[in-house]
Amino acid sequence: MNCAGYLADFLIKKGVTDVFGFSGGYIVPFIDALSKRKEINVHVCYNEQGCAFAACGYARTSGKLGVYFTTSGPGAVNALGGLADAWFDSIPVMGICGNVPTTEQKGYSGIRQNGFQEMDIVSMVRSITKYSVTPSIPEKFPEIINRAYNLAMLGRKGGVVIDFPFDVQKASIDCR
């Protein structure tokens, strides 16, 4: 199973029945994984900000984790208003933001960007999330997702962001 499929199954196991998103190239593996699961409904929104606010509304009314997805860079940035709402109102929300493959990321090179629309969303959301991370080692992905879920749902609830590199979404992992 790949990491995108693992995440879709994880959300279903946690009782999430609806996710909200706006597609783009770097989130396609996750969208594909969602489309293969009948237990979860994907609601396509008109923009990323609407996705994040819809996830907040879902979490408020259902008591479950609200989940939204966006593509990389500007798509992830457009959802910041909803993510801030989750922070201020203690709403459990998980943002899944596609990103360029790890091989195209700038790292600490000092350049503005290396990959198309690459943006360091983790640094941008650090002050309004309980946890934000860019998983780069597929084998550690289950642990990262479990930690993100627990932090969003336990104690004073709030938002978390998974900056999901394209190659990590497609990477196979052992799910035993």
C-alpha cells in the first residue's frame, strides 16, 4: 500500500466520513486513494479557503476530525484562514497539503524555491497549529499520521498540517 492509501484508510478507521478539497497536481495520489474508498465522501470546494472552513464546520457538527486537502504552495496558503479558525476556536482539523517531490525541495539551500510552486508551509503554519510536518521517510509515515491525529483530537483541540510530498504519497509502505 502507498502512503496516500494508508492515510485514506487511517481516516476511515478514525470515523471520518467526509473530506473537503480543491485539487491540484501535487495532491492527486491522495485524491486517487480517496476515490477508491466508498466509506468516505469527497466534497470538492470552489477554493482552498472554503475547504478549510468546511472542514471546521464538519468537525464542529460531527465531533470528528475535520479534514481538508489542497495542492502545493499557493493552494496551501489559501487555506490559512480556516486553519487559523481551527486554532482560535480549538477545532480538530487536519490539513493535507500536496507538495513537490522531496528530490525537488530546496531544503536549506538558501534559494527561494526549487520545485514548481514549492512553499515552506510548515514554517508558515507553525504558530497556528499544534503540529505541522513534512514527512520525508515513508516508513515513518504511519507514526507521523497517528501523532498528528492524536494532537488534533486530544487536550485542547486544534489544527495540524501534513505537508505531503508527491513522492512520499506514492511510496509503498509495509502496513502490518
